[in-house]
Amino acid sequence: MSLEPKLRPEIWKNLGTPGKGAAIGLAAMLPFLPGMLGSRKKGNELRDVYSGIDPVPIRAGRWWEVGSTAFEGARIKEWRPHWSILHKSHAEDIALYGSEEEKWKHNPILHPIRYLRDPYYLEEKHCQDRPYLGGTSFSLKRHLRDPLPPIRHLVI
């Protein structure tokens, strides 16, 4: 189903300057297209990386655009599991809230009344193991009386 020789020049004339530029760019890109599609790694290698069996290299200065180092980073700083494995473990939620159930129990979007009653839940929960200078204590009754909560210093 090829075009008749008479129609080929007619299509090229109707493309216009932007269309001709796009057609020339597409023709120049075609030899490189197979390398852009897919991955250089085999399926088994990717499966091992995403399952956490093979660690991933973490490079020093990665994603730093300002300096003279490459965007992907310089030397390998450490090896660790893929970020998807770390995310699935919910380690940050467990360290901050104690459990995932506790996280959803104190979510301000799902439970706004509970949050308004005790917005400094995490600060009070971690005052012994993560002390910070200049923390504030807040209660709804005190806030209605005095809108600026008093500054509380390090409590150990």
C-alpha cells in the first residue's frame, strides 16, 4: 500500500516548514530509537534489584547540578536496597508513630477533631527520645485564652 509517485511530492509540499522539520528530525532519530526503548539490564537482573536481593550503588553528589561532578554522582558512597524496598517497609512511619495504624489514627486530614485537640502529639510522644530546644506546648483551651503558645525549653 505505497503512495503513488504523484502523491509523494504533494504530501511533502503540504507539510509546511514545521512539518518538514519534524519529519527530518524523526528520520534522524530513527537509528537511535532501539537504544532508547527498554533497559540495558535483563529481566532477571531488574527483578533482583527491585526485590532487594541486589543492592543499588548510592553515589556521592548525585543529582547535584551546580558543581563539576556528573549528574548521576561521582564515586560510590554506599550500597543499599532499591528505594522501592525501603518505601514498602514503612520504616519512617514506624520510627515516627510506632506503627502504621497509629499513623493513620493521627492523620489530620482523616481525623481533624483529634488533630485540633492535640496537634503536638508527635512532639509530646518524642520529647524524651528526640528532644528539641524551643518546643511549644499547645492545648485548645489555652489557645483560645492566649493565641500564642508559650515556648517550652528542653524537657528531659
